[in-house]
Amino acid sequence: MVSKLKIILSFSITAAALVILFLFAVNTGSLKVTPIELLKGLFVSYNENVATIFDLRFPRIFIAILGGAATAVSGVLLQAVMKNPLADPGIIGVSSGASLTAVLITAFVPALYYFTPLFAFLGGMLAFILVYSLSWKGGLSPVRIILVGVAIEAMLSGIMSAFNSGTGSNYSGVASIVNANISMKTWDDFFTLLWYVLAGLIASFFAAGACNLLSLEDKTARSLGVNVTGSRIIISIIGVLLASISTAIIGPISFLGLIVPHIARLLVGSNHKLLIPYSILLGAFTLLLADTLGRTIASPYEISASIIMAIVGGPFFIILLRRSKQKYAG
């Protein structure tokens, strides 16, 4: 049982850290402004440096915040459905299915760009259904789902990489999705992402109570009047939606949906009414931190946030897998 003080401190410190990181990210680059200059330039009088930062850096920062929040909450929901802390939209193939669909729409039907998140959602759902179907063997084993998901993810990622190579391997359009590069994102990308993410996050708040009930044994949940199958389907759809819309704009970010929920449970507990809002904060902070580090550690060159997350997330996944071996074997 996590104490109330620890929960309050976790929310407060993470929110403050996100604000500080935001200010640091705004000043990461050749142009730098003070917080006072930033506020004046945004709300009082025109400032050329602030205007440039607003057009070039702000969309990238806000997209990282939205994408991190969406991916983290997606991980929380999928883990609740599968009762498996190893579930992650990237690991089980959802992100690859979504990004492959987004790549095809971007390459062949660019006129439908603003509907890319919806098509990505369909691709993510198809990948999710495929993983579940191939994992069924007289029942669903959590580890079998992960293994099948890894295979599907590898196959779809390979197809995307091959397609990227065949289209010239540049960082516009297709390649920016494949490589999860958000350096050239605009306010149009942000607003495309915003409405879908808000809808998904609001839906996740309504699903928090059902997530708590799914943590019980199925028989116990049914005895309380819960439609277990229906709840799993609805929560899965919300989780896949959040992962897919983020992937459609940013590209696949591995391990974010695994790391953030795990750390969040340690800090605020397993009550999804607290876990979901805290994962929003922590997910936003984590992806923005990864993107900001990618911009600074090899400046003037950049390392994609997806690469930073893979470097950190790989060892984390191995540690979590070893700790969960006994409980989730089968």
C-alpha cells in the first residue's frame, strides 16, 4: 500500500520536473531565451528569437509530451487487459502495425494525411488481433503473447525498413515515421495528434474502474457483475488507439509503454484511478527527456528518441523478464 504522502510527492515532483525539462528543451539549441523573455515574447510583445522557437521547437516539444503520455497510458491499459507487466504496444506488435499502415498512407495516399491516425489505429488493431489469434493454444499464455508479439513486431519492422530503403531513406514522410524522428514536425502535426490523444486519454479515465476490476480473478470479477470479456475488448481498443495515434505521428517508440507503468506502480500503486493520470505525467516527461537528450549528447547531430528509449529499455525489459519468469511462465 503506497502512502498518501508518497503519492502527492510523486505527482508534485514529476509535474515540477516536467515544467523544468520543458524550459530546458525550449533553450536547447543555438537560440536561447530566459523564462521572462519567453513569456513576454509569447504574450506581450513580438520577439524574433521567441517567434523562431515557437515555430520550430514548440511543436516538437508538445508532440513529445502528447506522444509520451499516450504511449504510457496505452501500456497501462494493455498490461491491465493481459495481466502481464511485460506487455508494451511496441513489444506486442501494435506499434509496428500502426506505423506500417501510417507509412503506406503517407507514401501512397498523402491526401489522407489528416486521417492517418485512424488508418494507423486500424493497422494497430489488426496486429493486436493477429497476435492474440496466433497466441491462442487452448488459452492465452502471457509469455506466449509476448513471444508472438516480438515475432510480429520484427516482421512488420523489417517490412517498413525495406520500404524505407526502397524510397530513398530520407527523413521526410515515410522515413520520419520509420525512424521515429520528430525533428521536422509542425503545428499541423501537433493538432492532428492532439484531438485523438485527448479522446483516448478521456476514455482511459472512464476505463480506470474496469481496469481495477480486471486485476481480480475472472470468476471474482464476474460475481461482481463485471462483463469481463466486454471490458477487455473496450480497454484493448482504447489502449491500441492511444498507441496507434502516437505512432502515426511520431513513429514507434519501444519500451516506453513498459518502463513508465512499471515505475508508476512503484510510486503511486496499482489503483488505475491514480496510475493513469500519473502515467500521463511520467510518460510525457520520459519521452521529452529522451528527445532532449538526443538533441544534446551528440550536438549538432541528433539521436532519435526511439534509439535513446531502446538503449535504456532493453536492459530494463531483460531485468523485468527475469524477475517475472516464475510468475508468468507458461
